[in-house]
Amino acid sequence: MEVRTATSKDLDRIMELGEEFGHRMLYQKDRKLMEGYLSRILVVVGKRNSYLWVQYPEVVGYYHYIVSGDSGFEEMLRCYRQLPEELITEALHPERELCVVMQGGCHRDAFKEVIAYLKGRYSEIWCWNSVTGRPSSKIAGYKELGFVYGEKYTFFNCSKGDYSVYQIGRWKST
């Protein structure tokens, strides 16, 4: 599998994968908004069998991420993720460049490829995982890849119109 930055040619497939994985994030349902995020979306290109048993490469997964220093980084943490002030302060003044994994649509093998790709480029990665949704498999997947989880946080989830409980997973290179 190959991981690369998304291009406009990948947009239809990214939108399909978002539907396949049941994403309710507003920005993931609007093609114009997604175009604005392409530079921070990774796609995983793999091979899949067609009904003719011919293998062909296609986008099999995607992940959106942001990096400290990006335009809108603070707003994403403060308004969208509603992090406590001490975590926002820590994220805005990292020891090294900080990558925050947002949301994606891919299966386990593609997910591992994305995280390996990000680990090769950033010294610290954060992720958010719900403990009230389908937490066990996602959190377990991140833990397998070296993420450590701490305190739980409650915030108003604007995508659901309800409160959610999340944990932040962190990975740091040694």
C-alpha cells in the first residue's frame, strides 16, 4: 500500500469512503469544504479485487490531520474539539511539531499505514477517541501502535447534537 497526500482526483472516492464509514462530520459531507482540506488529507492506495478478479489500484482509505502552526489549528482545538485550556496551551506550544489526527475512513491495514506515515514525519501525534461510541476497537488499534491514553473529557458534540466523552491518545517518538 502507498500513502500520499490527496489530490482533487481523489475527492469522489474520499466522499464515498466517508459515507461507507458513516461519518457525520459536516465538513466531510460537503465537497467544496473537503477541497479546502486536501493538503491535510492522506489517502491510502491499495489493490482490491474486482468482480473480474483483476487487481487494480484505488484509494482504499483516507485520514484528515492538522499540524501545529496550521491556519485554524487553535480554532479546531478550541471550538470543534472543545479541549480544556491546559491542553490547548500545551498544543499551541509543543516541544516539537505536533500532528493531530482528526477523522478518517479506512480499514485496519490502511489505518496502520497512515499512522506509520505520520510517525515518519512528526515527533508527536494526538488522536481523539470516543469512549461512549465504538471505543474498544479504535482505542485498541491506537494502543497497538504505541498511543497512550489519559484523562476522559466531556464536550458538546455538534455533529450529534449531544454530549460525548472522549479520551486523547498521544504518541511521542523517543
